Amino acid sequence: MSRQSARRAQNRLDHGGLVDRTRPISFSFDGKSYQGFAGDTLASALLASGVHHVARSFKYHRPRGFLGAGPEDPGALVRVGSDPATMVVNQRATEVELFDGLEAFPQNCWPSLRLDFGVVNDLMHRFLPAGFYYKTFMGPPGSWMFFEPFIRRAAGLGPAPSAPDPARYEHMNRHCEVLVIGSGPAGLAAAREAARSGARVILAEESAACGGRLLGEAEGDALIEGMAPRAWRGDVLAELAANPEVTLLTRTSASGYYSQNWVTLFENCTDHLPPSEAGHLPRHRLWRVRAAQVVLATGAIERPLVFHGNDRPGVMLASAARTYLHRYGVRAGSNAVIFANNDDAWRSAFDLHDAGAHIAAIIDTRPDPAAAHREAAEAHGIGVRTGATIVATQGRGHIRSIDVAAFDAGGVTGKPERIACDLLCVSGGWSPNVALFSQSGGSLRYDETLAAFVPDEARQEVVAIGACAGDFALAEAVSRGVETGRTAAREAGFVASATDPVAGETRDAALPYRVTPAWELPSNLPKTRIRAFVDYQNDVTAKDLHLAVREGYGAVEHAKRYTTTGMGTDQGKIVGVNAIGVLSGVLDKPIGEIGVTTYRPPWRPISFGAVAGQHVGGLFHPRRTTAMHDWHVENGAVFETVGDWLRARVYPQPGEDFEAALQRECRAARNAVGVLDASTLGKIDIRGKDARSFLNRIYTNAWMKLEPGRCRYGLMTNEDGMVFDDGVTACLADDHFHMTTTTGGAARVLGWLEEYHQTEWPDLEVYMTSVTEQWAVASICGPRAPELAADLFDDIDADPERFPFMSHASGHIDGVPARVFRISFTGEVSYEINVPASYGLWLWRTLMERGKPYGITPYGTEGMHLLRAEKGFIIVGQETDGTLTPVDLGMGWAVKQSADFIGKRSLTRSDTARDDRLQLVGLLTADPGFVIPEGSQIIASGREQSPRTPMIGHVTSSYFSPTLERSIALALIAGGHGRMGERIHVARRGADPVPATITGTDFLAGLKEAS
Amino acid sequence: MTRYSFWSLLREGLRGHDGWQPVWREAEPKPAYDAVIIGGGGHGCATAYYLAKEHGLTNIAIVEKGWLGGGNAARNTTIIRSNYLYDASAAIYDHALQLWKGLGRELNFNIMMSHRGVLNLAHDDNEMRQLKRRIEANRLNGVEAEWLDAKQVAEYCPIINMSPQSRYPVIGASLQRSGGVNRHDAVVWAYARAAHDLGVDIIQNCEVTGLKIEAGRISGLETNRGTIRTPKVASVVAGHTSVIGAMAGLRLPIESHPLQALVSEPIKPVNPCVVMSNAVHAYCSQSDKGELVIGAGIDAHLSYTQRGAFPVIEEEIAAVLELFPIFSRLKLMRHWGGIVDICPDASPIISKTPVKGFYLNGGWGTGGWKATPASGHALADLVARDEPNAIAAPYSLERFTTGKLVAEHGAAAVAH
Amino acid sequence: MIDERRVSPLAHREPLHAGDFAHLAEDAFRGIVMVRAAPIHLAAPLQAVTGRTLPIRAGHADLGRRCAVLWLGPDEWAIMTAPDAAAQITQELSAELTGYHHQIVDVSDYNTVLTLRGSRVRELLAKLITIDLHPRHFARGTGVSTLCGKAQVWLVCREDETSAREPLFEVVVRRSMADYLWCLIADAGREWAMPVQDPIGQVPLHMPV
Amino acid sequence: MFRIRCPYCGERDQIEFGYGGEAHIARPADPDALSDAQWADYVFMRTNTKGLFAERWVHSAGCRRWFNALRDTATDRFVATYVIGEAPPLPVPQLVPGDQAPDPAEAIPEEAAGGGQR
Ligand SMILES: Cc1cc2nc3c(=O)[nH]c(=O)nc-3n(C[C@H](O)[C@H](O)[C@H](O)COP(=O)(O)OP(=O)(O)OC[C@H]3O[C@@H](n4cnc5c(N)ncnc54)[C@H](O)[C@@H]3O)c2cc1C
Ligand SMILES: NC(=O)c1ccc[n+]([C@@H]2O[C@H](COP(=O)([O-])OP(=O)(O)OC[C@H]3O[C@@H](n4cnc5c(N)ncnc54)[C@H](O)[C@@H]3O)[C@@H](O)[C@H]2O)c1
Ligand SMILES: Cc1cc2nc3c(=O)[nH]c(=O)nc-3n(C[C@H](O)[C@H](O)[C@H](O)COP(=O)(O)O)c2cc1C
Ligand SMILES: [Zn+2]
């Protein structure tokens, strides 16, 4: 141990607490190295070395120390780590566990913790009250844009990380009969009893060790079931550990309480370990627990008092001082003042005194503290001031002294007296930790005697016990724990003893809890100078709350939002009730009527990583590949994603660019044979005697007469009459169909069919089953496709005469079963060959080999798009956007009049039947070399107007057609079907509109006529 | 009303801030008003303000069942943009954007309107095609919008994951530079203060429980604080539109869904703009206080609880980590939900109804914040004149009967 | 003998081991047949063709060594069988059901089966599956349709012929999601040092300039 | 996150289900006989009840069956689930005027409770 740190660890006791003095740990803070022990937090270790000032507050950059000793602490936020990928900002020093080599840094200060220029905000504080920014910076539109960056830079706490996180995170789903949250005496007793029934029990404890307040208090003559409390705790933990149905989770906070007893638990798995010891564990784990019964034993949180100067480092909750003492063996000061409005806090004076500290004074705002305490104080030689308050404190980075004076309802009455101290223990009473109870939907009630909100009516299967329920006595906590554990197990259907007596007496070391609230304490200073902090993180003072009320923001939710009280990373754990108390004083309204602000999850900040779990990076969303994928990769395909599918888009050959490859592929399909991997098309097997009538109701066109062996193209519309999918369906037998859908629409269509069948027409005898992935599909097309097909099939006659367009056949290829459809999306003779998917790669390789003599060329989705555009076929999702009817698309021929179908009625609504709707047409630019950018808007005249130019349509697809050797485009144009031959213009940014002529959509037809 | 300015702040600073006046004073409901606005959210307060200011109707009241601005106004992620596809949408949202620009000054309240730019990312060609179509339509409609290629995206927002290996590689984006965010609560307070200053009664904790209709015409309303007589009622209650509609016997084309949002802990400025992605399904900006403000899709089920299911939050965060892997160690600080009123065509309703004197403003769904000034402006005009102006006309209830929907789905697939 | 021309969805993956804690492998080319019919019509023919009893309640499965029947819905079952048996079962069952409304589809190529063995498999799966996997609720003989990560799967718990203590879990997944699921499960097994698996699909995409 | 009782599979987590909106809206037998307004009523208009509400769900990741549920949309409490074709086990108020409807959580006998109870 270096001399420096030896000297600095002056506040460490040589015995007591859970720290392991045989395992020293070195760490650094703000560039200086220190030593602590295994079991320390960063806060306890720094306190042991006499360090109080560790942070700066949000707005005024005031020095902050340790107010609490756990997750409730609002101010002691640090950055842990220096690597841009693994550092963590805004960590509570009171929760960071020490490990060897830990590096922590102050944040929100510049250039250093001690000398922070941000302090100008503090000097200017008179001009920067709550909401000051609403009242200024309102010049011309640009003025806020000028000031905003300064405000933004001054705000925020820690710096943003700058490199991706290498850590892993995961979820864990669990079901249990009883979930116990919190492992104080109440939670331990409940978990033990529930577990004895054989029920599955999860006990979640936020801290590194179980025991709750048992760890933070002197044992005195307290007993639990006849044993010393820590020994009892040891026994219970051993019993729980031995039970295989118990999951005991430490460093695990219940973070959210959702519907039907679904609770998330946030487990820190490795943050407390040096990186070398983390092994394969995830960094954090989010448990997603469904519990039949939940027992909330989350304890209570002490609150500070609201008085001038209450925010200096060295001001600490009375209970936190005891926790540092008894759990960590650290005496947080050597000359302490205790300032409280309740009897409980006096224990800090006695415990610190017993630990060798000098107690400079006990100040109680009440005239009548417990007589027993007063006697004990006298016996210890501690001066006591009752009916008094602190009117000011001194000390820059650390408290040096306080001024105490008598007061009454009218204000300060006596002359202030200065008392030196290096620790000020404050207590404004205890607030049951009701956050989770409230999240569960339970209501709260203000309890006048406890001066706190307590759980009232539960809305889910949840019970609050112990301090969380406002039962602050140890005996009560244990007996309620025992009883609740048993009932919870019974409610969950397990047998738990109703009568087993507990082993022995339980009694407290503390006096019964008595408090007299004093929400806002007076000072003798001029009002403008008083700064009594309510929210220590966001720098909200009592005065800010007064201002809020004066300005009409007196409703508790308005006050919160106007002043930002409770909106920091602590979410007002410590200060929430104080703010309400202050408001109640200003508004002169009972606290119960003011109410609380809404408790929202998470109870404590939890990492984004844990929330996302494994589902990030390569595992974010699946990428689906076809059976032929490997071939595409080996042959240099570039891909695109369609839905979740990866599809080969073009296959550029060495030296070829995208466009050249595309043109080559399309020419091959028109002149020889092209082959496309069409496996991703949705496929649905539909069977039943009513299958036909079912299709007739689903598709816009007629299906009653389609013969077995034949195929038909169909459109589907929703009830609004708008096209949402299309595809070809083959009739395999009179009662048996093979439907295809778009790649992206497969799941939706199957769902659609099932929905209508199950909910509207359950009387129809029809079953559907997805077969999308049963079949791998290679589609060959082109003038030489029949020759290749003839070579290929064992037992199907490929001749287009005998195997005509829009028919199908089943047969074999080299003995492999195949379903072949003579359908075409390119205008060329095509064979869509389906084989069982495991043969997909084989089929593809076979095609490439046998197709060589015919000039087979694979083409990708881009070629497919181009080829079909030449033919004028639509792509749902490219030509359509959910606002087009079959008629708009020029497919009125596919709309039957004979019978109803989904969406039919919508087509005749007055606005849907109008003929000036957008309609699908072809476009030929005057300049055949000019390819219109897709998405271009179409205007009537050759000049844009100002300020706005009316639009008459837009371009949906556009290519350079290798077949026509010119550009072509598909477009939607208002009333387009009636405007054939009309000249329109395509608008362009920064250039003149381009003239083009409206044509039909089938560009190949034009070609045929011309030739 | 004390005017807010740098100087008044200075003066009050020296005197302990004793001189500030209430932004509005609580009013007791009067027995009768010339018009009553139900709902004290952004749209309701704006409506009252414009009614008073532009139409001189000052004997009016806003009745709010809870605290002013406590509905979606309090909960929204404040994304403001006007680059909508259709003419009708461009007209109203751009009108709003123009009004936002001078609103702080007009209302003498800094609403922190930050025109920091909104990026809509494209991850595949189809998205690119759609965005380009929209940008072109915007341009011709006189709405500011531009296309950024991948390199420009990386320059504009350097923290976006630009790896071509990622599941949703970024291939470009549309950018509206004048889009941005503002301070939601301030907007409500500012409108309320200005309306109050013009004589409007602002009545909180006053829930409308029934409408009085006589011979097909509105004559007043019932509240938990008594009956109010009035010839004109405008319902501006967002998620509760169907509930008020039912009081007039109307079934509406609206479903109310939870929409959730969340904030991270505050950090120093890192995200310079608003980033939205349809495919990944999330959006993210950073507030002036430093929290990342994140949102995404609605919960599928109907609910009035202002709560949604946690998996939506999980997916939202996973999506944000796809766009910004560097955020993984940041922490979720709070998440919450609002009740949004979804119309089938993702466009709002600003309409007369079969009941004379009863006007509806609703169906803004996940994206009505940005419209607040224009929505209030158009509704005020409708209430005053009993005829929709050009901006409101396309948003009548009739469109669901005739089929003339304003289908902005394509343009608004991600909630915001 | 499996036809050598066939390629299974996970042919590019080797079995993974994480000590005794978890083993992951593909059981390729299993025969799988989807059956839809009314239970009263199906029970006897199923017995006749496969020798199995028709499970009629959610979560129930009749798991034989060669042939297993899973309840998937009130009129929907899956038959999982040997690689070469599916076609025959399809035919025979269709024949038996002639005259009744039914649908029988061979989906052997649609799916593949992942098998998981080892002492921590329940825990591993619980990272990805929300149903209750405690042995009291998910014992041998249970089969359900549920979600595993983002993949829809059938999860079956059955006797493991290689271990008396631990059951064998089968996860049936559609072929295009198999690689995703494989990698996801391997990642969930990281805790027990299961090797890292990179998902396929890291391929060149066309990036417009 | 809800736990929903599928009438076929029992209780499963919400993520396994898809939502289908208001229940018991029968598709008109003869749409052509309807006026534009009547048709619009079927396609677009919804009760959107605040309170006890009959709605449709589909167990999409499980048995793929559609079913109906009664849920209180003001509290998210599930009251019952039942198969398609069955009448709701409790009368479902249509056009609930605001919050004046009796609080269904109070009005519903415990034994009618389905989802949410063990
Ligand atoms: C999480 C979330 C994120 C969003 N993000 C964006 C975004 O980024 N950009 C965007 O443009 N939009 C966004 N929105 C949508 C936007 O918030 C809303 O469209 C808009 O705020 C609705 O208008 P409002 O402000 O008037 O509504 P509200 O603030 O909800 O006002 C309606 C008021 O009516 C009151 N009311 C209801 N019933 C009664 C009654 N019976 N009697 C009296 N009063 C009643 C309510 O209490 C409420 O105060 C978001 C919404 C949510 C929930
Ligand atoms: N005399 C007094 O004035 C007074 C006041 C309050 C408490 N107490 C004492 O405190 C004890 C109360 O026992 P208890 O068991 O009710 O409470 P406890 O405070 O002993 O234990 C609560 C436990 O819950 C944990 N916890 C809180 N929130 C959590 C979360 N979200 N997730 C996981 N863990 C969480 C805490 O870390 C803590 O360990 C008794 O010993 C009682 O005498 C006394
Ligand atoms: C843009 C925006 C920023 C917010 N920032 C914070 C914040 O910094 N701290 C906080 O606690 N809550 C923040 N909130 C959330 C509110 O506290 C609150 O949850 C929200 O207004 C919904 O209200 P409720 O939770 O009271 O129901 C923010 C909300 C919005 C809309
Ligand atoms: Zn089911």
C-alpha cells in the first residue's frame, strides 16, 4: 500500500462490514489511484479515502457527493472506463463495484472536477431559474438555432460513446409461482416460506448481497426468529441455495412491472468483474418473468430535508451513513451532525459515535424526539437541539460547518449558531419504495402518520410487504414475509403450512418509527439567496417549485415538467415525495390531493444492450436464402433484399458493370434462354370441395370454370378495393389448387385466407397450407427454353403446342419429382420448374450444364423487373402502393361482375369509380436515350410553375430496354387510360422537364406491330 | 400578461422572480359560451388561440379532463416535418411548418423550435424509389426536401452505421432541413397563455361526459362540473375521439392504440438531427437536455391505458442499435405510452358532422404533433365559418364514404 | 440412403458442442407431413397408417421412434418420420381419407430439424422461447408450435436414446430460417462456450452510387 | 405484456398472437345492396370502445386459429376468450358513452374471468 493511499484510507474501520480486508483492490478515480477491498463500491472505497466530491450537477454544475448508498443516489454519477467502445457513462458510484484496475472519471465538468467552468451557470443562477429558457432566445426563426447548441453542450451528463459495443447481451424467459423482489428480512422470509412448499421461487435482489437493511444496520440486540439477524440471513440463504426450485439472483433489479404479472429483471452479470474474469457470460441479462404471484419487498427509501445549502458533498442520508459503516466498514466522517425530523435517524449518531466519530450535534426539527433517544444522547455526551433547523451550510467541495437555529411556523426564531462538521447526516423520513407497485397498476394512498405514500389497492396478483408496505418494524416485516410467502405459494396451487410456528422471537434494535414532516425548512437569509435543493441531479430548488406554482404550473405533472423535478437518471427516487411536500405547502393543499407523478419503467436505468438482448447485429432480423444461394454467391451475384429474402439481382461478369450485366442478361432471355431463381414466391396448397368458390371470393376475377391442368392469374384486393397482392394459381384437381403469391406477400396472403375462412366463411370446406419452402423454383424462359425443357423432363412433353401457356404438368427430371408451370412474367415462353427444395441446388446446376448448348444465362431480379416492364406487367409494391384498384391498373378485365369478392363493393363508390384517377400507362420519352429516374413526377406543361406545379402522375418503373433499344417507363397518370398518345412532361430538379408520350403498357406488342 | 424577454428575465432575476404572472388562471366553467373546445392538448389550445385571435371569438372555453397538455401532447417525440406525399397533406403540414417557424415569437414563448433536419433513411431500392417520388412531389408542391446519397448521409449524421454489411445498409436518405423537433410542453403552455390572454377560459379537471343535442343541433355539453350551454362544440381529444363521437351517436373510422416512446439517460450532444427509418422501424433524436428520444410503431391492440407491451420497446431499441451500434451501453431511463387515434388512411379528420355545430378534429394518429398550428388554424376557421377552408376540405368524414382517401401510409409507415 | 443430390439447409454447418451442457446438430432430411382433417375422421386412418394415436390436445404429441405425431391445431397435425417414409405416408393416408374433407401435404423439404442435447438445454432455449420449459410443464412427450427468437418453430421434447437423464429437444424450422436459428442458438450457448457462428448472408449488395 | 388464453392452446405470451380489431362485425351478405354509406360503415367505422370490448385475436405463432376475446380497454384486463361463432359470454355494450358505462372490472363476476386468471 502506498503511503498516500494508506493515509487516505483513514476512514476505514479495521473490522466490520461485508468487505474482505484480505483482498485489497486498486482502482483509480479522476486519474489518482486508490485502494479498496473486495466488497466495496466505488463510493465506499472513495469515502474510505476521504473523497466526497466526485461529480457535478446537471445544470448549475454544483459539486456533488454521495447522498445515498445505492441505486437511489441522485448525484454521484461517474464514467467508468476509458475505452470508447466499453466505457459506461452516468454510472452511480454508489453501485459500481470495485474490481482490480477499475478506472473511473468525473463527468459533466471542464476542464476538471475541481475547476469547472460550468460553474458560471451557478453564479448566474438567479437568472437561470426553472424554465428560464422558455422566456428568452425568441428572436427571429434562426435565433434559437443559434443559442441551442450552447444549451445542448452545457446539458447532458456523460459523453456519448463513440465505438460499437463488443459485449453480448441476452434475455432469459422464466415462469415461476412466486417472484419475490427484494431480499431484506421481509423478502427473505417470504421466499423461504414459498420455497418450502415446492413452488418455483425467484428471489431478485438489486444489490450484490442479500439482506437489505440487515446489512446496513447495527445488530444491537435485534433478533429474527430467535437468531442474530445476520446469522438468520445466512441460514435462510443457505436454505434457498440448496433448493433446486429456487433461483436466487443478486445484482438483479426488477425493472418493469407489466400486464398479467410479467416482470422484467435486469441482471448485471459482469460489470463487477475485471474483463479477464468475465468469461463467456453476457454483460447483462434481461429476465422476462411470468409469475403467478409477486411479492414486493423492495423496502423504503430515506429522503433528505429541504433546507438552504443541503446539497454539499458531505451531506448524506442518515441511513446511508449507517450503510457505509455497517456494510462497508467505512466511517463517512469523523465529526458529524445529524439533522432529522424522525427518531430513526438518531441511530446514525449513536452508531457513528460507537465507531469513534465525534457527534457535533443532533438537530431535530421536532420539539419532541423520543425520550429514550434523548437519554442515550445525553449518555453519549451528544448535544441535542430540538425544534431547530439548519439555516445554512459552509464548505466548497466538502461540508465544513453548519448554522443551526430555532424555528417555528413563522420562520427562524433564534440566532444561528455555527457548528463545524465534516459529515451531515440528514433524514426527512422514509418513503416506501412503491415504484413497482404503482407500475403494476396498484393505487397509492397518502399515510399521514408515516408522512408517505403507501400501497393501497392492488390490481394484479401482487402483495407488498415490509418497509415497502409501510411496515417499518422488523418483526412486522418478518411475520408478514412468512405469511405472504405461504399464501402466495398456496394461491399458486402449492401446499404451504398455515400454522408452522416460527422458530423464535423477532424484535427490532430500533424504536418504533415516528416522524413529523417538515417539507421546507426556513432560513434567516434573504429569500433571493436561499437555495434549498429538492432535485439534486437536475438542480431544482424549493424556490423553483414556488415559481412553478406562481406561474400556474402547480399541478404536480406541470410542476414536474416545468422544473424537471424527478426527470433525471434517478427518476426522483429520493426526492419525489419532498417535491410533493413542498408543493403542498405552497398550494396549501393536502399532500394526498396533490398526488404523485406517474411511475414508469424502468425502476432504474437499464442498458439498451440488455433490452435488445441477442437480437442485434447479425441476429437482428433473419436473412433468408434460397436453396440455390451458394451458386449465386460462387458466381459473383450481387444481391438485394426482398422482404427478408436475399435475392440475386444481377450476375456481373469480370469487367462488367451493373447496367452492362443487366442488359446482357435480358438479351439472353429474349434471344436464347434465361434462368431465374424464383424460389421465394409464396406458395399455398389449397384443398377442399369449396376451394374453388373460396378462390372466387378472394380473387377479383372468376375461378369457377378453371379446369384441372390450367393456371390463371389473379388479383387480390382488400375490402377497400385496393390491390394488395397478385399471382398465378394452378388447378391441380377439381378440389386442389396451388396458389402463388408475391415474395413479400406470402405470409400476409396465407393469413388473409385463413382469416376470411375462419371468421367469415367457416362453412366452406377448404384447407390451406403453406408450401413456399417445400419447392425450389427455377424459371427458364426465352425462345430456346422449349428445347432445354425437352432435354430436361423425363416424362413431360415440353412442346408449347401440347404443353400450352397457362397450364401445368407434374413429372420428373432425372427421377426427381417436379411440378412445372407454363406461365410467364417476361412475355417469353417460360417453364417454372418446381422441385423439392433439397434438390434446388442440383436442379440449378443441372440447368446450367444442360442449358449450355442453348446459351443459358442466369438473370437476377433486376433482369426480371426489366423484362416484365417491357411486357407491361405490374409489380405489386412498385406499380402499386395500396391506393390502386384493378381498374386503375388497366386490369378491369380481371374484375368479375358475376359474383361478390372481397373489395368489390368499394370499386363502385363515387370517388373510386371516377375516371380521372391515377391509371397505369406506358411512357416513351422523346429522347429514346433518356431513362427517366424512377419516382419522377409528371406535369402537364413543359415548364414548372411557381410556387407550386400541379402534378398529374408519377413514374413507377423505368429502364433502358435492350429489346426496344430505347428507354421505356411505366407511369401512373390521372385519367391516363383516356390519354393515349398525349404528350406530357417529366419534371426534373435543376433541369427542364422532359417530354414523353403516353402509350399502352405492353411495349413488346408495339414492337411486334412494328416488325 | 408579462412579456417574456431577456430583459424581463434579468429584471425578475434581480428581484427574486416574484413578479411573474401565471401563464393562465384556472377558470370556473361559466353556464354558457359561444363555443367550447373539448380537449386541452396542442390542437385544442391552438384552436382556441386562433379562434380568439383570427375570428374574434373570445367568449369560449377549453375544457380538459385532466391537466392541460397531459395527453399525447405530453408524450410525443415532437418530430416536425412537412415532406408528405399528397397535395392535401403537403398543404396542411407545410402550412404548419411555416407557422412553427415564427410561433415562438408570435406567442412570446420559446418553444425551442429546432430546425435541425429530419432524415428518412432508405435501405433498399424500393424505399429509395418511394422517397425520391416523395421528394419530387415535395419540390413541385413548394415543400423543401432533398435526396442525400450514402456519403452525404454519413456527413450529415456521422454516427449512423454505414456498414454495407449490416442487415439494413443505408443507401441514402431524404432530408428536410427545416424539419426538426421542439419542446412539446412549451407549445401547449404557449398557446394556452396566449389564448388566455385573449380571454379564453381554460378549465382543467373538467371531463365532458355527454353532449346535448336538440333537433340535430348541438346545444351544450355535460361535464363532471356541470352543464355548459353552447351552440358550437369542437372535439379535439385525440385518442378519445371515438368516445366523444359516441356521445353524438357517431361511429367513426378511428381506432385508439397505444404508441410508446422512450428516453435514454442524458448524454452530451451526439445526434445532430432526427433520424427515421421505416424498414428498421425506429426513429431517434436527441433532446436539448441530452436524452435520446426514441419511438417506433404502435401496439397492434386497441387500448386506452397509456401503456403498451414491452416487446415493442425491445424491438424499438434493437432497431436503434442497428442504426447506431454505439448506443448499446447507454441506458433506458423511462418509457411510456400515449393513446393515438388511427384512421384507416393515416390521415386526419377535420370535419363537420351530421350534428350541426359539432366539429371533429382527430385521427391524427402517430403524427399529428407536427400539424398542431395548422390543425388549430384550420379548425378555428371551420368552427367560425361553419365551412371548411381549402386546407381542411380534403379531411372531411365523407371521404370514407366516397373513397377519396388521403392514403399517406406509404409516406408514414413508421409512426412519428 | 439419402439421395446424394439433395442438400440440407444446414449442410454448411458442423455439429456444435459446449461441454456436456449443450450439443447442437442438424437432423437433416426428416420426413414431415402436414395433415388437416377433422379428428374423428383422422384418428383411425392415422393409427392404421402410422400406428400412432392422434393427439387431440395442445402440447400433446405421440412420439414413436420412427414416427411421431404432433398436435398443431384443432384440425392440424404434423407427422415426423424417417427420411424416406413421408411420400408413402402421404399416399396411404390420402387414400384412407378419401371421401372426407382433408389435406395432406409432404413438407419434408420445407423444414429441417435441429436437435439439442445436454444438461443446460432448457436454460439455453429459455433465452429464446417464452413458453414454460420447466420439466413439470414441458416433459418428454410434449410438442408445441411457438416462437424461437424471430423464427416460428415446433418444439418437441422427447426421450434421448443416448442419455437416460436428459431429454432430447427437437426444433423444427423452415429451411430459409434454419441458418438464422442455428446462429441464434449457438449465440445463446455462448455462456457455455459454444463456438461463435456467423450467419450466412453477408453478401455483396448492390449499392447505388 | 399480455398473457392471452388461446381457447385451443391455453395461455401464451402476447408475442405469439396477432390482433384483429373489433369482433362480431359480420361481412354483409350482399354488399351490392348497400349504399356507399352503409358499405363505409362496414369497412371503416368502428365502435372503438373504451371499456368492455369484444375483439379478435389470432394465435399466429401457435395453432393459427382465430378467436374472440372480451377485454376492458380501459384497464387492459382480459375477461374471457371464446371461439369464433360463439356469442360473447357477457353482453358487450355497443357505443359506450364515455366513462359513464359501468366499470366492467366491477360488473364482471369472477368466474367469468378467463385470461389473466389462473
Ligand atoms: C409516443 C408518441 C409519440 C408521438 N410522436 C409524434 C411525433 O414525433 N411527431 C408528430 O407529429 N406526432 C407525434 N405523435 C402524435 C401527436 O402526439 C398527436 O397526434 C397530437 O399530439 C394529438 O393532438 P393533441 O396534442 O391535441 O392531443 P392530446 O394532447 O392527446 O389532447 C387531447 C386532450 O383531450 C382530452 N380529453 C379527452 N377526452 C376528454 C373529455 N371527455 N373531456 C375533456 N377532455 C378530454 C385529453 O385529456 C387530452 O388532454 C406522437 C404520439 C405519441 C403518443
Ligand atoms: N425503523 C425505521 O424507521 C425503518 C424504516 C425503514 C426500514 N426499516 C427496516 O428496514 C427493514 C425492512 O425490511 P424489508 O425487507 O422490507 O426492506 P429492506 O430495505 O431491508 O430490503 C429491500 C431490498 O429490496 C431491494 N430492492 C429494492 N428495489 C428492488 C428492485 N427493483 N429489484 C430488486 N431488488 C430491489 C433492495 O436492494 C433491498 O435489499 C427492516 O429491518 C426495518 O426494520 C426501518
Ligand atoms: C420529448 C420528450 C422528452 C422527455 N424527456 C424526459 C426526461 O428527460 N426525463 C424523464 O423523466 N422523462 C422524460 N420524458 C417523459 C415524461 O416524463 C413522461 O413519461 C411523458 O410525458 C408521459 O407522461 P407520463 O409518464 O406521466 O404518463 C420525456 C417525454 C418526451 C415526450
Ligand atoms: Zn392456439
